[in-house]
Amino acid sequence: MAPPNSVSKAYSRQVNGWVRPVFEQNWRLFAPNPQSVNRQISARIRQTAPDGTTRVSGWIDLSAGDDAAVKHNAFPSHTAQNMLRQAWNSYLKTHGGDNRARSERGLMIEKYLRNIAADRVAAQRGRTFDSLQLRVISRPIAAPGAAGGQRPAVATPTRAETRYLPWWKVASHAAD
């Protein structure tokens, strides 16, 4: 995508329908808004047996795979670093605290996040499931120390916050 111009403005609705959220870009350089929290995104799945009984798995850490793909890698993949994180950041921007989408874009972002989670769980677990739930634990990142070792007083959360999303139905998802 290019910076805004007359053509991109005239066709923004059509372009955004195809481009977002998968290829969303911005024109900021050198991360002017660095992350202020570390997020651990986990999922659990629910399976319904033919007799109608349900089983719920334990939590599966989806962020760990991204962290492992980046750690000790001099040239990590942009996708490994950002897909899940950006999907979550977009979800936060398009949903209220009640996890309801505020727009059509919000519904699209929700589907995108659900698909990423379902694909990753299926790849790790290799079995079918009917629905999944996400849990996001946000831990604040301490401000860097100033020269001389003194830390500035900054109003940031001091404890981890946990957010549970509702159960989402998936189309009988299984690993390929």
C-alpha cells in the first residue's frame, strides 16, 4: 500500500476489503511506539464426542512459537514476529471490553484472530475440535533505566492483567 493519494482515497473501501488485516502496513520507521507490555496469548479447545460429551483441553501457549522463532535468530521472519501480535492489537482497537465488535472491520479482525489461533492449535495438537477460547495475559515492561541507573517515575501498570475471550465456534478444525 502507498501513502494516501486520490486513487487510494477513491477506492479505499474496495482496497481495504482485500488488503486488511493480512497485509496492513503503516509508514512509521524504527518502531516509534514500542510495545509497553509482553503478551502471552494462549488457547484452549473444546471437542464434542459423537455421544455428546465434551472435553476441554488445557491452555496451549500460542505466543511461545513466535518467541522461539525470533530468539537467537539474527534475521527473524516478519511474520513470526508480528502476525499474532498484530492480530491481537487490531482486535483491541476494534472491540470493546465486552469483546463485541464495533464495526464490520472488527468482525473481520475477530475472524482473522480466530483463524490464526485455530490453525496454530491444529498444527500443535493434530486433532479435531469444535470451538476455542483465547486467554491473553499482559505483563508490563519496565521502563529502561536512565543514565546513571535512575529509573524515571512512569505511571504504568505494575501487575499482569488477564483477559478471557468468549468461546468461538470453528468449522470442525483439524490439522492437515
